[in-house]
Amino acid sequence: MGSTLMLAVVFDFDLVAFALAIAAEQRRASARIVQDCQILRYSHKIYPNQFCLLPT
């Protein structure tokens, strides 16, 4: 009885950890690098909700 309950609790924790890992992977930002035509010293990293300028 006790080992079955413990197995269920551990399984639930594993399931929650797996769901949190999947959610974290989906939230991680992906970027694409675009060259600026006028200012060739900079390339833009464009994120889904923001961008930043990095010198090349």
C-alpha cells in the first residue's frame, strides 16, 4: 500500500517536471540574424518580441 502511494507520488512529480520542461522549451526565444543594408557594421538579432544591435 505504502509503496504504491509512493510510486504514484513520484510519477506525479515526474509528470509535472516533464510538463514544465516542455513549457520552458517552448518559451525559449529563437532569433534570426539580419544584415542591415545601410549600416554594415551591425547585424540585428531579431527576437519574436524584441531586438538588439550587436557590433560584428
